[in-house]
Amino acid sequence: MPSSETRGGLATLGPVELGVRQLLDQLFTAWGQEAGADPMAFPPLLRTSDLAAFDYWTNFPHLGLLATGGHPDRVAELSAGPHQEIAPELLSPAQYALPSATCYAAYLHLAGSRLDGPRRITAVGTCYRREDHYDGLRRLMGFSMREVVCVGERETVLEHIAAFTERVTTFADRLGLPLAVEAATDPFFEKDAARTLMQQLFPVKREFVYGEKLAIASVNFHRNFFGERCDITLPDGGPAFTGCVAFGLERWLAALDDRFGLHAPDLTDRILAAAGR
């Protein structure tokens, strides 16, 4: 029996793969804590109404996966026999969604707060995206995302992003994992011409790309979008700026497997040495 497998965008990890993923997550968590981030754990679901406040259903209607139960008036039909698929008319309206990014919950956690200084939070979550295709560990329906979020003044957030950009780049260089840093689009800033132009002049999202377009991490500057939508304010009363660094843990596994082989006996030592541990 194989130690790991992927099927229909869902992955089962064996002991070796799980061990490498845990090592990477411990490393990225330590980076966050060294930067002053508080470790937190957030609920596994988000309210659809909260996502609506982020224009999520406008920007990502194709990615969302909803969580709901059987309609109370259709229980008899649900229990009548096995269902390979559940017809939507048998379900209650969805009030919850599976998260597609870890950082949304952090901004919702801070909603309505007035900061007396920058807040940094690190969390890992299982994230879900309904894609048009899946590809092993490279592209999954359900995957693990470790994020380190910074909320505060504009310059503080930009310094956070710059520091993690350097840290990821240095780690990858020492590891011998070739990564290209590429500007990417963020649908939060594509709804009007002014924001689109601003993004071209000052990219708000950069991805760390391995090989053939495999983005294994990203740094994201949201300006004051989430500060405005969540009413997170600075000491002067203005909306806070936000940014984050995100690590797709299974994608890191795919890149490391391609480059070195996850079963390579020296992989753990190689990762620790590259991280200076």
C-alpha cells in the first residue's frame, strides 16, 4: 500500500510526507513567532455573510465550497436510500463556507478593534478551493496553509512583507530549491480601472514559484481593504493596513519531492541546515 495518495483533489499523507510537512510547519511557525506573531487557531468554517462583506462571492464565485445540512422538511427523502450525490433542493440554505485562505479568520477576529500597535498572528488552517482540475499535491481541493499576518500602519506591514520575502528567498537558496518571485494578480483589486492600474504599478501579491508555475508561497499586501471592511482602526482612527505571508504546505512537499525526493535520507538535515537550525 502506498504511503500517500491523492484522489479527486484530496490527499492522504503517509508517515514520511506527514513528517516533512510537520517539520516545515514548525519552521514557518517559528519564523512567525520570531517576528512577534501570536499563534492562534480559528474555527474551521466561515459565515457566508462575513465572506460577502469581503466581496468574496463577487471575486471568487468559482472557488467557494459551502457547508450545510439536510433540509428539515426533506429528511424523509434523504433517508429513503443511498445518495451518490445530494440534490440541492434537499439541502438547507448554506450559511457557512469552507475557508479558502487562513487569513480571513484573523481579520474577522480583529473586527471592530482599535489597535494601539501592530498585531501579528500566525495560524494554520485546512483550506478548500473548487478548482477546474486537480494535480497531485500540486493542486488540491483541501490543503494546509500556514500564514503569518500583520495588521497595522502601512510601513509596518510593508516591512513585514519585505522581511519575509528575504527570509523565504534566503532559505530556498540555501536549500537549493530554485524559486522565482513573480507578481500575481489579486481579485480584491480588479474591480475598477484605478485599482487595476495601481496594482500594475505596485503589485500587491508576489508568489514564490517553483518549476512550471507551482506557487508554494506568497506575500500579500491588502492595503486597507480588510481594515475598512472589518472596521479595524489605527490609533489615529484611520483604517488599518494588512498583509500576510502564506505557505501552501502540500505544495512545498510537491516541490521538495520533485527536487530531492521526500524519501531522501538527508532531506530533514538539509531543511534544518538551510534554516540555520
